[in-house]
Amino acid sequence: MFKIVRKNILGPEIVQMEIEAKNIAPVAKPGQFVILIVHEKGERIPLTIADRDNDLITIVFQVVGKTTTLLAKLAEGDFLCNVVGPLGNPTDIETFGRVICVGGGIGIAPVYPIARALKKKGNEVISIIGYRSKDYVFWEEKIRSASHRVIVTTNDGSYGFKGFVTDALKEMLNEHIDRVFTIGPTIMMREVSKLTKERNIKTVASLNSLMVCGMGMCGTCRVRVGGETKFTCFDGPDFDGHLVDFDELIKRLDTYKEEERISLETLRKEIQI
Amino acid sequence: MKLIKEQIPMKEQPPEVRKKNFEEVPLGYTKEEAILEASRCIQCPVHPCVSGCPVHVDIPAFIKAIKEDKLQSAIDIMNETNLLPGVTGRICPQEDQCQALCVVGKVGDPVSIGRLERYIADWEFNKNQGKKRVSISKIDPTGRSVALIGSGPASLSCSVDLVKMGYSATIFEAFHKGGGVLTYGIPEFRLPKRIVNYEICFLQELGVSFVFDFLVGRTATIEDLFKRGFSAVFIGSGAGAPQFMRIEGENLDGIYSANEYLTRVNLMKAFKFPEFDTPIKKGKRVAVIGGGNVAMDAARTSLRMGAEHVYLIYRRSRNEMPARVEEVVHAEEEGIEFMLLTNPVKYIGDEKGFVKQVECLRMTLGEEDASGRKRPVPIEGSEFRIDIDQAIVAIGTLPNPIISITTPGLSIGRQGEILADADGNTSIKGVFAGGDIVTGSATVITAMGAGRTAAASIDRYLKEGS
Ligand SMILES: Cc1cc2nc3c(=O)[nH]c(=O)nc-3n(C[C@H](O)[C@H](O)[C@H](O)COP(=O)(O)OP(=O)(O)OC[C@H]3O[C@@H](n4cnc5c(N)ncnc54)[C@H](O)[C@@H]3O)c2cc1C
Ligand SMILES: Cc1cc2nc3c(=O)[nH]c(=O)nc-3n(C[C@H](O)[C@H](O)[C@H](O)COP(=O)(O)OP(=O)(O)OC[C@H]3O[C@@H](n4cnc5c(N)ncnc54)[C@H](O)[C@@H]3O)c2cc1C
Ligand code: SF4
Ligand code: SF4
Ligand code: FES
């Protein structure tokens, strides 16, 4: 179970893995995620199912702390302790008309299955994908195959348009748009939602709160949406971006900043010895 | 022989020591102590104690065996009705159940049935060095298989009976470890995890299969389970969805549901961070909201995590506290500060979003409500604030709705509980349910009782098709 069948390095600190998950792959839908554990003493971390094929699920992750560092160290043929899923509600895919998918950084991977499903359902799909710089570009071809039009941005202009996804989005919003989907850093999703709110275009944001259980029994993932507390893992992860209290989410994501630092430093020391 | 009026006390770690470690608090009886306590049972012919026990353990018989030092037969008697004496002996609310009705209780302390139960369970554990061998004789397999959802006490007890009847039983558990609340909720110092593991290993040896990381409703629906060839399904998914008070500031950093707090500590071993990866905040001034077993567990855990002040904030008075008496006494001895007739109304945070104060109202008790408990009424203008850096909300849990929303045709009650009759039948043929998912938060022994009842119903259903 949970064998790492393929591993690719997509860019600096960006890793793609295909994992054997017989119970999960056949039923996973766009927008859903898994929670996995890397080793016996490990924590449970959520990662989106970015693609699937027969018995395999694809995850794409960025190395940011201890768990993703350990995960990135595993090789093809290694096994994960635990993978549970698919978790969360699938993204609501209907025929909306003209839609924009806005992905930033690692969030571009989970955008892919959503864009593909939207296209298949007959929508006109415009994807705006933003990377830090040229070196970080990944899955551009996949996104192109899943969209009618693609705009690539980089912060430093080393590839595609110079600027943030929101700069590109601002221009696109002059056209008639029926719906916007956004996945990426929380601040980016907040800014996207602000822009679309001004024009009253319904926007779906896929939230990335902290999680432990992933099944609605701990409340770690709670977020405020329209003044009400919701559980991201159970009620989401997709929510109406115009109603999400992103600032609260940003603060909650920082709860364990100090502990995360200790974790990573301890690991680095262990690896050196 | 003259009746000893007082219970033989069980040695405990002293409060000053134990509040700094996660080791078990009561240390168990010696053989002499157990025999002495067993001899306090007068073997009364009506033995009302038995009817106080939800699964009707043959209490006089097992106590008699202890008195005669026939411990194997004591265990055998016990296992006829109760599979987990090491668990129930430790955490059953005995004072409301078996011991409440003991006749010796009329002239002195009731017989300490729970401690004797624990004694024989520990004896067996030590004898087997933590690895029980299968001793039951299985009847011929029927070739039919049953799926059980959740690995808490309800499913555990149901699965054993099914296996004994010749069915194959597969438990699907969403978490990566088995035991339900016994594993993720109840702390080590009250229920050592080695006991739970011991029982789960035993079940595996009996032939019960465990599939972890499988969330029914998402990984597969109940309908899918039938398609996969299971002939019946038992739902023992518990009541694990935490409730919050929905007051201002409740999502500040440092505010946990008791489930989150206890799961991090017990299941994920955050008390050993950074050796284990899951982090937890170590509050110095902790407010725990609630008055039940869960609140006591959270409060005593946070003390062990290094808190200097733990305030237990409960809106009614001590008489109405639903927690077991032993837990309340232990909590008090360890220095938990009880703030009774007090109710939080909002939390105040610092600029980084961490909780720094809780504002409370003082309460008074008014008329009795539907549950027969006096209703707490706020005293106007009595607001006051306490400085805290962590809060743990333990005001109850509700059934997790994942199964009910993904199972068309399953009848659900007002609180989200699955409706099942006394035999465990739900509104869907071949689907049974028991434990907290049916009753709402209750006790380990009632969940086990429900599991056994359902096993008998499943057997009838598979034999007769009704
Ligand atoms: C539903 C869901 C889907 C996700 N999908 C993906 C995915 O497909 N690919 C991917 O790379 N990541 C994804 N994430 C985020 C991922 O779970 C975290 O990056 C991971 O838990 C970090 O673990 P760590 O131990 O390596 O780092 P930590 O030590 O936990 O954290 C290191 C740094 O990352 C930040 N961080 C921690 N958790 C999160 C989080 N949940 N979101 C954003 N930043 C965080 C911390 O603030 C800190 O700065 C998803 C999160 C959710 C809730
Ligand atoms: C902190 C705490 C302290 C307690 N103290 C006591 C005490 O002292 N004495 C006492 O008698 N009782 C106590 N209780 C109550 C007791 O633990 C419960 O009544 C009992 O565990 C209920 O058993 P159960 O089998 O119904 O469910 P649970 O023990 O809740 O187990 C349910 C299991 O099902 C799993 N699950 C849920 N949904 C799904 C799904 N869709 N798919 C797969 N798996 C799923 C869950 O992960 C869980 O493991 C306490 C409870 C708590 C939380
Ligand atoms: S199972 Fe619980 S109620 Fe029954 S005899 Fe044992 S301690 Fe008493
Ligand atoms: S009621 Fe008390 S004295 Fe009578 S059999 Fe039960 S434990 Fe013994
Ligand atoms: S992660 Fe536990 S409730 Fe969402």
C-alpha cells in the first residue's frame, strides 16, 4: 500500500509523486485531497490530489517544513505509512460559461484537475497561472491542455508577463466572466476575491487551513465564512471567496510558526550528523 | 467474618508527582488487597449490582473467583459479557452503574467492582506479557462477511461476537490507529494505550481484519461496501464532531476543541514534540470550558503539558457536573482551579491573533430544565476577565454527519444521531448501528453493549433474512 511509484523534481523545492492508493484513486474527484503520514512519529498533512490514473494518485508539493522535507527525501519504491482520502467535497463543476482559474505557485497543481473538468463540461476556460520566476515554472503544458487561453505571470518577469496573477486578472475582468476559481497562497486568494467582489463575479477559493483529522472531528481547520464558523475539511475546502475571513485564516496558519521552526531545525541537525 | 465497611483503597501516584507525568494515576491492587476487597462482597442472592451494569457482568461470580484466587476463571466469567475489563474497570462510571446498586453500599462503601475488574484484567495482561493468545473455539465459518465502521468499543465488541459466530468481520477506521475514543480521546494517565493495543492485537489474532485510513462516506459509501460483497454493515462511528459556543473570538489562535487538543496529545503524541512531529501549544494559563469527563481529561492533560494555572469553567454548580466523581476528585487534588457558575461570553486576542483573555459572566441556578438539571441564569453586570494564553472547549460533541449525508434512506434524529431500534436495526435493511452514533456521547460499556446486541441482530438477519 501507498508505494511511491514515480517521483519527479519539477523545480526548486517542488516535487511531484505518484502514489499507489487503490482505495482512493478510482473515486477521487477534482478539489479533493488526502492526508498522509510520512513516518511512524510523523504528523498528518493535507495535500491535494492533483491527478489520478487507475490506482495512482498524483501529489505535487512544495518543501516548506519538516514533513514536506522528509517526504521529498523518499525515493521511488519507498512507502508512505498512511494515506487517507479522498477528503473534502469535490469542486462544484457545472456549465457556467466563461470561467477563469487563477493558480499561484504550488496551487497551480490543484488547479489542473479543476480546469480540465470545467473544460470537459463545456466551459470556456481561461487560466491565469503565476510563478515566482522562470525556474519555478511547472505543469504549464498540462494547464494549457486543460484551458482555452492561458496567461503565465512571473513576479520578476523572467517568463511570461511580469507581475502578479492579480495584475493579469484585473485586465481579464473587463470581459464577461461567469465564475472564478482560485487556489494558491492565502494572500493571493484574498486579493483575487477582493477584485472579483468589486465586480460581483462569484469566486470559489480552495482553502488551505491547518488540519489534523480531515474528517470533521477536531476543528483545527475552522474558518469563518459569512460570519459563521465552518470546518474546511468537512464543509470545504471550497468556499465563496467573497465571504471568507482571509485575515483570520492567515493568522491561524501562523499558530505553530515557532514549533515549525524548531521541527525543521531539529531535522536539519539530525540530517547533518 | 466482620464486614469491612470501607473500600480497600488503591494506591495512587501522589498528586504532586503525577501532575508532571503521563503515567497512570491509580496503581492497581495487590493480590492481598484484591482478595480483601473481594471478600467484602456478601454474594447477596438478588445481586442488584448486575442489573446496574449495562452488559450484566456476572459480578458475584467473578468476585467469588477472585476471593478463591481462581483468576483464570474470573477472567473467563468476565469475558462472557465484557471483552474489555481492563478498560471498563478503569473508566466505567461505576458509582452510577453497578456500584450504585450494591447492597453493601447501604451500610458502608459499595464493593469496588471496577477495581476488581481492573485487577483481573491486569493479571491476565501480565500473565500473557501483553500478548493474549486466542482461547475461543471458532465455529465453522459461514462464508458471510460483515463490515464495521469505526474501531471504537461498539465495533470492537460487535466484531468479536461476529467472529465467534463464524462470520468474517472487517473494521474500517478513518484514523491510522484503532480504538476510537479509547485511543484518541482518553489520556494515557487514565487508560494506558498498551491496554487498548493489547485488545486490538487480540482481535486481530481472532481474525478480525482492520482497514485503517478508510473514511466511509468518502473512500467508499455504505452502498459500495455492499457492492464489495459485505452482507451486512454495522455503523459504530461514534459522536466525534466537536461543538463550539459560537461566541466572539472563538477562532483565535490557542483556542482548541477538546477533541483537537486530546487528539494531538494522545493519538499524535504531541506531548513528545519535537521527537514526534505534531506540534501543540503549551499554555501557561489555560481555561477549560465544560464539566464532563472530557473537560477533566483536557484540564488534567494541560497540567501535565506544563500549565501553571488551569481554570475549569463550568456554568452550573458542582452537583450538576456530569464527570465521574473520581475524575473530579483527581482533578481537584492535582490543583485544577474550578470556576463554577461561570460562563464564558467572549475571548479577547492580542495583535498576533492569539487569545489573551476570556470574559465570563457569573451564573446562578434557576428552575429545573427538561433534563431535570437546574438551568443556569446569567447574573447581569457580573462580567469579569481572566488572563489566559490557551482555551480548550469541552462542551460536548455530536455525531459526525459524513455517513448520514452519504447514505440515502438512513433515518437521522434531530441531533444527527442515527435512528436505530433496541436491536440495532436502522431504517435500511442489513444496516445496523450502535454506540455513540445512536445515543450521542455516552459510555464505553453502553457502546460495547450496543455492539453485542447488534451482533446478535446481524446473526438473526443473516440467518433468517429479517
Ligand atoms: C486542503 C489542503 C490542500 C493542500 N494541498 C497542498 C498541495 O497540493 N501542495 C502543497 O505543497 N501544499 C498543500 N497544502 C499545504 C500543505 O499541507 C502544507 O504545506 C504542509 O502541511 C506543510 O508541512 P511541513 O511540515 O512541511 O511544514 P510546516 O513546518 O508545517 O510549515 C512550514 C511553513 O509552511 C506554512 N504552512 C503550514 N501549513 C500550511 C498550509 N496548510 N497552507 C499553507 N502554508 C502552510 C507554515 O506557515 C510555515 O511557514 C494543502 C493544505 C490543505 C489544507
Ligand atoms: C475525552 C473523553 C473521555 C471519556 N471518558 C469516559 C469515561 O471515563 N468513561 C466512559 O465510560 N466513557 C467515557 N467517554 C465516552 C466513551 O469514550 C464513548 O462513549 C465511547 O468511546 C463510544 O464508543 P463508540 O464505539 O460508539 O465510538 P468511538 O469510540 O467514538 O469510535 C468511533 C470511531 O469511528 C471512527 N469513524 C467515525 N466516522 C467514521 C467513518 N465515516 N469511517 C470510518 N471510521 C469512522 C472514528 O475515527 C472513531 O475511531 C469519554 C469520551 C471522551 C471523548
Ligand atoms: S462493566 Fe462497568 S458497569 Fe459493568 S460491572 Fe464492570 S465496571 Fe461495573
Ligand atoms: S450487590 Fe454488592 S454484595 Fe451483592 S453481589 Fe453485587 S457486589 Fe456483591
Ligand atoms: S481537520 Fe479536523 S475538523 Fe477539519
